Amino acid sequence: MTVKAFWRVTKVKNASFPYDTINLKVLYPALDIDPQQPRSTSSVDSTLAPFPVVIFFSGINCSLIMYQWLAFKLAARGLVVVLFDWLAENIPGSIALTPGVDLAAFSPDVYGTIPSASALPLLLAELEYLQSESILAGMLDLQKIILGGHSAGGRIALENASPKFFSQVSAAFSYGAHSATAIQLGCSPGTISPLPSSVPMLLMAGTRDGVIAKNSHRYGVREWKTPATPVIRTFNEAISGGRNDTYLIVLEGANHFAIAEYLDLTVEATALDFPPTQPENKIRSIIASATSLFIDTVVRQPSKASQELQQLIETDNSLIAFAQFK
């Protein structure tokens, strides 16, 4: 299936210039361009419409281009995928690309009662506009929105996948994300904060995640038992489960930036990462397969996709170090 994209811009009303602009890239299934009409544009391949929508939250200081490979694969399966870049000053004096984080939501006496995704309401409003005014008008299933993300963006995806915050959200997935909370916010060392448990979730991590391993001190932990420990603890302790629709996959030899195809070596966190010990293209292939099948369990052919996802987890695969579902 052909995949095309268009750009949008939305403004953040309560942010000061120049940090009040979010740039969105929207990928969608398209029909092939007529080679005889070089100036023609692609039209939407509406075969699988109405399209479920994936909103992907990047890691801190990570550009959307790093995740476009995954967005492309998901759009090719009949989804609309929204990536975005927001340059903001979330922390006073620190300007960075951000997934949109409301730090007030992490206070121990507030956590879990308000959403932490400051960008998400704006993105949902933009989707409403696209449903009425864009090339995708009338083709979006805005009651089947899946949140996904990497690192800090993955945490944002998991934390805000709650109908009490956003009724449109049907599921969430993450890579390299956990819900351990920094001690500077007033939490006890090693605290794993609870996550919503009302929608299906997929948590993925790597055994070579140097960023998680080398930031354990932020959570009052001298050293995690393994780089994937806080992700595994998040799966076991933060999510209630019980419906067989929540999954954990730990990838052998994958590092923190395994999900990024175009690695930006100027990003400070990349210097902390361990080198991968498995071929990165094979790791990304597993990430894409697991994510695609997981989304299918939510939006189409749930029984078949669930069976295929469990087969992927249970198959003797050298790239899967550990996996479970609950």
C-alpha cells in the first residue's frame, strides 16, 4: 500500500511565543500517483476507512523523523498516524523537543487525577478539524485512537490512556518507557507509579537500554537489576491486567534507541546508550510486527490478531528475551 503524508500546524494558547507552535505530520494510506500526471496529488485509499488513528509521542529531544519508519509501516496497514514536533520550555531554562509534559501532574498528591499529556488535547482537536475539513474528511474513526511513544513519550502514552481523561483512546503502546517516578518530585526511592488499566497496553523494552540503566539514580535506585527492570516492574506492578490484553516484550540485544531508524547522535541521551548486540533492522522488524498485531487486537480482527501476537511472543525467537501477557 502506498503511504503519503501532509503537514499541519496548531497553536498552543497558553504558551508564549515562539514555543506556541506544534508541527504535525499526518501519514495515511494513499492511492498511487498517476505517472502521466506529474503534478497530481495522491488521493486517500479508502478501502479500510474509517481509519483508526495512532498518535505517537517522541522522546525528549527526538525529532519525529526518527520514528517515521514505524509510522509508515502502520499507515501501510490501514491506519492514520500522527507524528509531531514541539519545541518548548517545559522546564524553566531548558528548551527541548518535547512530547508535551505537564509536570504538575507528577506531584504525588495529584498523580493519576489529571492528564499529564499537555499536547494531547490540541492533537485531538486537530483530528476533529481533519475529520471535517481535510483530505481525510469523514474517514477517521475518532473513537479508536491509539497512543504510542518512546521513552518519556512512551510514558505519556501509557499514563493518558484512560477514558476518564480521553474517552476516544482505545489502547496504548510504548518502547523504553516505565512509570518509576523521580525522587525529586517527592516519591520514595524505587516507586513505580500506577498506570490506567482500562484499555489494552503493549510495553516493549530492550536488554541493552543504557539510558534507563544509567538514569537509575533519578529514581533513588543505585542500579536497576537489569536495564529492563523498571519496565518489567511497571508491567507487573503498575497495571492490573486480568483481561489477557496487556503485553510485555523484552527484546534481546536492543538498546534504548532501537526504535529510532535515523539516530541523531547530537541528542545527549544517545551517549548514554549501550550498543545493540543484535541487527537493528531485525529489532525494528519485531517492534513493527508486535505493534501492528497489538493494534489489530484492538481495532480489527481481535481474535485472529491476538492469537498471532501470542504466537509471536511464544515462538522460539532469539530476539525475544522475555515476554508475557495478562
